[in-house]
Amino acid sequence: MQSRLSTILTACILASGLSGVALAGPREDLLAQYASAAKAANPAFSGFSAQRGQTLYAQKFTTGKPDSPSCTSCHGTNPRTAGKNATGKVIDAVAVSVTPARYTDASKVEKWFKRNCNEVIGRACSATEKGDWLTYVTSL
């Protein structure tokens, strides 16, 4: 009887739409925060784009450090493979499908966005850029 009651309660929760809240994780929370900030900065914001994230990943910038003109400078052209930083230290793949624990600690995500955006782009990344990046690497 208790097993059946548990099944019924689970079905009710799923049917009520509360399951999305229960299943949301740290990456989804970050995306929600970035979406809110992006909408505040640009009322026309309509969502993140994996395509824009891919473009950001591959784009070469002249405004950051000369030895790291793009994300691919350290992360490599294939986000599903490990990269290396300037000192030769291996960097885990950025694709969530390869490194599932990536982007689950908000403070680490912000730390690395702050450092890497300043080094590569020469400025802080916008909320839209962060959301596009995260959308891209979670789509791989």
C-alpha cells in the first residue's frame, strides 16, 4: 500500500509541474541568473544561443592578452578534448558531456569567467556572453 501511495504522490508532483523545480541544477540556476541580468541590460533579450556561444569560443580577439587571443588558445579547437594552459597544465574539456561536473559551482564559474574574459577579450563578459557560452558547452 505504501509503495502505491508513493507512486501516486510522485505522479501528482510530476503532473503539477513542480518537477522542474526539483530537477533544476546549478547550471540551470546560473542560466536563470544570467538571463535575468541580460534582460535587465537589454529588454529585447530573447534567450541564449549555442551558436553565439560557439562563435564566442572560436573568435579571435585583439583586445585581450596577445598570447591568448581566443578561448581555443588554451581549450583547443575541440571543446570535447582537454586543453593546456600557457604553462602546459592540462585543462579538462569544457564540454559538459565529457566533464559533467563542470559549471556546477557558481563561484568557480564566476572566477573563471572573470579571469578568462579579461585575458581573452580584455574586459568582463556580459551576462549574455556567459549564458551563450554555458548554453554552447552544455549542448555538446
